Amino acid sequence: MKIIQTPEAMRVWSDEQRRQGHSIGFAPTMGALHEGHLSLIRAAARENDVAVASIFVNPAQFAPTEDYDQYPRPFDDDIAKIEAEHVHTVYAPTAADMYAEGYATYVHVEKVSQGLCGASRPHFFRGVATVVAKLFNAVKPHRAYFGQKDAQQCAVIRRMVRDLDMGVEIVEMPIVREPDGLAMSSRNEYLTAEDREKALCLSRAVRCGETVLRNGERNARVVIDAVRDLMREVTVDYVEVVDAETMAPVEIVERPVTLVVAAFLPTARLIDNIKFDPGEQQT
Ligand code: AMP
């Protein structure tokens, strides 16, 4: 396993791969890897000549009140999981490698990052866009793999890549779920048994919303009310039907949309979503 720590060393490796004509697939993560992460790493390896996974808990996307210090960091286990996928290059910079003394440059993606998670976590997408831009500059991938689980994050990254002419293909991979439906997340391990049970209402609620949409309902308000009704056990942050690309709320479902939900449990804030394209409906 080749563990690369600095942006300079990462660029040297990537330049050499590109010189040899290899396509580079990239799966950025914050570690504490589960099957959701591994699905991205697997796809990066399958669809490219070489693959890189990164492990970096990005301080720029955590507010001072959030869980940066407590965030799980089982580094050796993560490396073993990546190696088991036959991926032999990991980029794992330190916070000091990424944000040196005097660091002052941030990427702010307007509009798409404003509502939803951007509303309850105001620093979040600025931190995410900044770190992904920096990771792309070091890894120089041809394709980068992100999870639909973080649908707004995908939309923000796509917008950034287009607006800044980054020339990286963004591949969005389906949400990987636990057998009972809960979307996998590194933060699920914060949940008590009782809260984990309550957390199941998120996946049940989005599945119900999907059924309502498939049955022909096009009024977003009706869908939202049905979804909220199933989330009474948790403190709802938001339930919205948004345009899949811009993440702006829609009233009538006429284009591809994402039904997004977020909720606060005592020990973790959880998100889930489903995508729906009225044009793909079977009659
Ligand atoms: P994180 O380590 O939480 O920053 O996540 C790294 C990447 O894994 C992001 O692109 C996430 O969207 C993706 N991811 C996290 N959970 C899942 C999941 N349950 N299914 C698919 N992808 C996921």
C-alpha cells in the first residue's frame, strides 16, 4: 500500500500516471469506511486504470460546535478495507499539509449550497468545495466518485467543476443502506439503540414519498406532508422536494427532482433522499 501524505507527492504520482496514459479514478472520504464508501472505491477501481482513495477529516467543513475532534478515525482498519478492494494508493494528508499557516483561499458555490444542509450548517459547503478543489488539484483525477446519500454535496461539486472548468467527470453512486433501510453513515455509530430505531423513520419516509410520486402525485406540498407525517418521532430539520440539479424547491414535479430529508436525533443529524424523474415513469 502506498500512503501519500503531501499534495506535492500526490501530484508527482498523478503526473506519472497521466504520463503513462492511465486514467485516474478518485474516491474522496473522511475515513471510518463502511460499504457506502467502499462502493465508491470499488467503482473507481473498476472504471479506471488506477484508483486513489483519500482519507481526510476536513476541519474546514466542521463548525466549532460540531464533532471534528470526536469524528471516528480508525486509520489502520480503513487502510485494510481499501487494500481488500485492490486499491493500493491512499492520499492521507494532515490538516497542516492541507491548511498551512496563513491559509486564506475558499471556494464558495452560490445558490445550490444555500438551502437545506447549507441553511443549518452555514460553513459546510464552503469547506467541502474548498477541500474537494484542493484534493482534485493534488490527485488530478479523470473521474471522481461521490455518494447520492449527500445529494446536495453532489450538486455543489458538479456546479463547482462546471464553473471552474475542472475537467473532472463526477460519478454519483447510489445510496448503500443497512438491511433494515437506514442509509449507511459514519455518524450512525453515534446513535443509541433507541435512537437507531427512531432513525429508521427517515428511510421509511423517503420510500413513502417515492411511492406517492410513483402513484402520480405531482404537488410537492402533498408529498412533503405525507413524508413529514412519518417523521413525527424525530426533530425534522427539513423535508423538501427540490430540483435535482439546482437544489431549489419545486412546487409541481415536472422535471427530475430529489426528495430530501434531514433530522436531528439527540446524538447525530441524519439525512436521506430519493430521486424521481417524472419522464421515466412507466404507464
Ligand atoms: P464522508 O466520508 O462521509 O465524507 O463520505 C465520503 C463519500 O462517501 C461521499 O461522497 C458520500 O456521499 C459517500 N457516502 C457516504 N455514505 C454513503 C452511503 N450510505 N452510500 C453511498 N455513498 C455514501
